[in-house]
Amino acid sequence: MLPDQTELARLLLNVYDSQLREETEMLSATRVDRDGPLWRGTFGTRGFVSYRDLGGLTGQALDDLIARTVEFYASDDQITSFEWKTRGHDAPADLPERLLAQGFQAEEQETVMLGEARLLAEHIPLPAGVRLRRIDQQPEPLADLTRAAAAQERAFGTAFGVQDFVRQLESKRGLLELWVAEARGDVICTGRLEVVPGTEVAGLWGGGTVPEWRGQGIYRALTAERARSALARGVRFLHSDSTEFSRPILQRSGLLPVTTTTPYIWTRTGQEPTV
């Protein structure tokens, strides 16, 4: 990374830490509790832990905080799993090992990308026969949501039911946009735009293209469309937790990697993690 980009990445990391963590990650929670530096959210049958700074906790004090958090969620019979989302720049460095020691499982590491929305709003030509469409504003969106959920499942290779989309739209009404790319009547790429209220930021989530349509610029075009919509809403920055597939596309468009994130998942014995 060039020196000027390094300084910009530092400034963007401060935007990420100050605007997108702690209380912001609890906005759609059905219940929020605090324990020291932690924000503990309940989202239906799932939990999520957020914080910005662990306050210098190390050693036994940190182990005790982790144990209390496990006990907190385990004591609620409705909770099947919860996520402790770590970031690569956070201290202490041995937090992942301490989470693993208390029964968490690490998921795939992703790269946090962040930058000016205007950088992604360029015109990207689409392959012949492909069109982009926002599907969440219809009076009866269920049919399109079902097709989008099936495409997302094909793109990521993991189960994703239409009710996941329905819940997201209900819990983030007015803040979430769901976009698709279609060809010959089939949904071939999906992506969400989620505006974060009270901040200058919106998130790019769920972007995935079905295998046979990859490498043709469709994800990039869908990202540009979401960027233009974000700008129309007054959003300045876009961010994404990116896989190895989406990171190069976003980086070519001008977003910068500012840190990494790895979810650590605790799952109740006998339960499969929820998606």
C-alpha cells in the first residue's frame, strides 16, 4: 500500500471503529445487555457480541469475561448460537486462542473494505440480456425474494431461506435495499445495501453471483448500482466484509482494506449453527 493510501486506510479504520461497532451493531436486536466493554445482542435465536476496546483485559480477567458471556447466552434456551466477531487490529492478540479454548469455532476470515461511495458509482456495462432490479419495494415481493434466496444459496453454497430475507426487510424497514441481476428470467446475482442510521456509512452485503455467470462484471455492476443508490440517500462511505472473491473487485474500484474480521461461533450442544 502506498504511503498516502496507508494514511487514508488509518483514517478509514477510525470511521469503522467509531461508527460501525458497539451500539450500531445492536440496532435490530430484540434485546441488548452490557457486561463491561461488551455489548451483547439477542437477535431471535442468535446472539452477537460487539465492542470497540476490551479495556486492556488480558489473561484470567479476559477468560472470565468470555466465560460469563457463554453462560449468559447458554442460560437462554431460545439461543442456538452466538457470534463473537473479532477484528485483526484489536488487542489482545491471543483473544482468538482464548475463544477457541472455551468452545468457539472460527469461521472464514474476511477483509473489511471501506471507502468513498462515489468511487464505486461508475458505469459498468452488463452482458447482453442481463438487467439489474431492486425487488424489495413491491407490494408483493415474496416471489422475487424466493428466487433471490435460491440464487444466493447457489452463489455461496450454504442454506439461505426466503424467510431470512423477509426478516431482514422487516427489521430494517426503510434502511435495506435488495438488488438482483437477472438473465432469461433467472436471478443470477444478489446484493443488499444496508444504510446505517446515525452514520455516514452503508454496508454492501450478500453480494454473490451463481457460478456459471462469474467473471463477466455482473457483481461489479450490481455494486455500482448500489453505490449510486447510496449516494442518492446521502451516504458518504461504503463498507463490506469481503471474501477472497469480492475483495479484488472492490479494491479495483477504490475501496481499501482496513482490517480483517473473523467470526468465532459458540453453538449450543446438539444444534447446528444458524446462517
